[in-house]
Amino acid sequence: MYRLEAPDIGNLYHRTIEHMSQTVQMEGKEWRDVSREECSSLAEAAVELVTPEIQNAILMSSNRYGYLKKKLTDVVSKTAEVLIEQSKRDGFDPVAFELAFGSGNFPPVSFTLSNGATCELVGRIDRVDTASIHDQLYVRIVDYKSSKREIDFAEIYYGLAMQMLIYLKVLIEQANAWTQENVAPAAALYFHVHRPLVAPAETDADTERKVLESYQMQGLLVDDPAILEMMDRTAKHDQKKSIVIPVKYKKDGTLDANTTKKVVSPPQLEQLMDHAIDLAQSSAEAMYDGEIGVEPYEYKERRPCQTCPFQSVCHFDEALSNEARQLKKLEKDDVLSRLGGDADEVDE
Ligand code: SF4
């Protein structure tokens, strides 16, 4: 019996979208230049190319997987249509896909531990976008996810969401490995690859709008009007929720209260990136020192044990009075104050 495991589906999305994006780029186009009609052929070609690599042609070995393959083609085809719509509004353009650091000519994040050992972090960034604003090059990273993911400042603080911040920091610090210019961070975003199910609205246009909104990227954004407007050149003018980024404008053109809770100033973003690097370093120190305490966390009724393959080894069992560490929910301001107060004031 063949099984397609969940990670393979995520992998398939990544590779397929990467292939489609590279095809678009090789033709000298941006997504906004691609017609909707071209999307399904782009998706079919990409799935054909990518599936044998991932599952050794298992996808084509039965009707069931033929059906699954068609479903996957539908998902990435719809995703491509959304990338077109986002690209029409977005002034940031992709400059790299699947950018690996720690291999090839892009160095790893490296730090020396207190015992003199060198620790290297390696990784792969799904998509890197840039835009020039007032003679400054800004960079944004995009991570494709097969499940919905939102920004949670507590997760950043506790070290449950370090990856994107570390990746962004790497891109800024190692800018000379991929560009000749000085770069500044603009955002770290998640893009949910999915096939949306939305209830029909009054008009087809409204239904289409709801579909596009379901693909709105989530994540951390720098609170700078020029950067935010570059990421969606229509939302402010239309006084609407953006379909590209998690931003909504009020009638007077300012950000609504919910958006304000999520955006950060450049020094605050710097603080969060440094915190992620510090946590990576202290985790490496702890692992090197042999700290392997059975101390899982619990946050929002979620515990790593739920998907951990080592339960039979660690013997964590609440019936034996083992307790998970309860992590408190924290808002943006709580986290920033725990990290040293208002970074804007600190820098002045
Ligand atoms: S099952 Fe054990 S090893 Fe896995 S996360 Fe829970 S406590 Fe840690």
C-alpha cells in the first residue's frame, strides 16, 4: 500500500510553486503578466515535473493517486491565479526562490558557543521579494505553508516561531551574498497554499473578493506607510482590507486598530530578530550541555507531544504527575516590554 504523507504534500506545493515561479521568471515576466488561462497549464506542467522526484512516481501508480494529483494541480493552479491578482497590486517582486543558506555560496548563520564550539544554522527561504522605495532596497520573505499560520508575538517570545525572523536577519546581514545594495527588512510573511471554500456572496465579484481575501498573507510587517502601500497599491485608496497583506485602512487613510496591533517599527523588528538569534544560540548551548529535560510546553491547548514521535522514549505521562510548562498568551506590547521596552525610544 502506498501512502502520501502530509510532509510530502507540503513539499509538493513548495516544489510546484517554485517551478511555476521560475518558469514565469525565465520567460522574463512577473506573475502580473501571466493570464489566468495560462495558470492551469503552468500548474499541470509543474506537477508533472515535480511529483516523480518527490514520490518516485507513486502519484501515478493508481487511480486514487491520479485523482489526488489532479486535486493538487487544482490547488496550485488556483494559487497561481491568486499570485497573479496579488502581483497586480503588489510593488514587491520576487528575486529568489528556495534560497538555501549554509550550502553553496550563501553562508550559514554561525556563532561560537561558550565552550568554543561553532554552531551553524542552515535553512531554505521559500521566496525573497524586494522593492526600492526612496532609494532604499527593502526585502521581504515569504514562506509557503500548507496550513493556516498567523503571527503570534507570544510564539516569537517563547521561541516557537523563530524561523522567519532568523531567515530575515540572515538576508539582511549577508546582503552582499545576493545583492550589491544595502537592504532593510520590510516583512516576514506566510502564504497559505490551499483551495478555499467560501460561501457564495451576493455577486460573483464579491465571491471572488472573499476568495482572494482567504489568501491574504499573514505575518510581521514594518510600520512604514510607504512600505505598506508598496505591498498593496490599491487598498489605501479603496479604504479596504488588503488582499495581499494583513492590513486594513480606515476612511482617513490611517491603519485600523487591529492592524496597528500587528505592525512593528524597524527598531522593534530588529529587537525581535535579535531575540530569535539569541534563543537559537541559547538552545544550542543547552543542547551541547546535555540538557534534555522532559519539559514540553503547552500553549493555546497545543503541546508538541501531540505530533512527537519520541513519546515512547521520553515517557512523558500526565498520569505520572508529569506536567507541561504552561505558556501565557502575550500581546505585542507585552513582548516588546519584556525584550527591553520601547525600542523606538531606546534608539533615540
Ligand atoms: S513526547 Fe516527550 S520528547 Fe516529545 S515533545 Fe512531548 S515531552 Fe518532548
